[in-house]
Amino acid sequence: MRLAKLVGAVAAAAAIAVTTAGTAGAQAAPTELRSTVTAADVADPTAVLPATTAGEVTAQQTVEGAISWFRSRDGSTEYDGYCERAVRLAWNRATHHASAIDHWRSSDGARHTTGTPPRGAFVFWNISAYGHVGLADGNGGVWATSVGGRIGHVGQGYFANYLGWKPGNSN
């Protein structure tokens, strides 16, 4: 209840600031530059904006947003067996790969086989014909599907046959 009141208060204050910007002699911003701040915007500031029309700049996912995507689904069985899809959705990627092993073998990002994968990096294992991929936490752990049949957070050594990592991105 306290959170709902706080969200409502912040949204109301933002709406007042937007609607009063044109008073007291100040010139109002052009309509296309203003947007109403909603309670949902305040509640989830990491939400990814929808793609815009052709030729416009689109929002890209951040490392923290990608990690939050996994964290918010901790324990979910929805993506078991669909690791490549899960990391693509977490990063809001337009680039699709048929499997984790195809992603690893692709020219989509430089391959690294040593060092601790940085936070948000794609981490790959050769555990089947399709491989496996998760997202690095930057401290030697990963968020991944198929952790006991669910999305979970484990040490990088949880899965066998480590291949390496590629930088995470929302291309």
C-alpha cells in the first residue's frame, strides 16, 4: 500500500510538472517532445521502450535491465529448454540465433575463452547439440534456464563443458 501511494504521488507530481511547464511566462515544449509519466513508468524504470517507426532511434536494453529480466523470473519453468530465446528476450535483441551453439559459432560478437565474463555477457557451454547460454553476473555466476528445470542463479561451473563468453548487447 505504501508503494502504491508513493508511485501515485510521484506520478501526480510528474504530471503536474509537465502540465504546468507552460505557465508563468515559460513557453510550453512542443507536443511531440512531451509525454505523460504514468505510474507504470515510475514502478518499472528499466522497462524497454517499444520499437519506433523506421528511421527513428530505438531504446536499447541495459546490462541491469537484462539481469533484472532473469531475476524477475527466478524459479520460472517457462523457458526451460529455450535458453537462447531467454537471453535474447532479456537483452531485447532483434538478432535471432537458432540455438546457443549457433550463437557461439556466429560472428555476432567476439569470442573469449579466458577471464571472468563481465556482467551481462553471454556465457556458453557445449552441453548438447544445441549448446547452452546464460547471462554472467560479473562475479563468476550466471543467470540461466535449466537450473534444475527452472530459471536460476548458479556458479559458472554448474554446467559442464564451458566454451567461453561474448559481450552482451541488444543488437
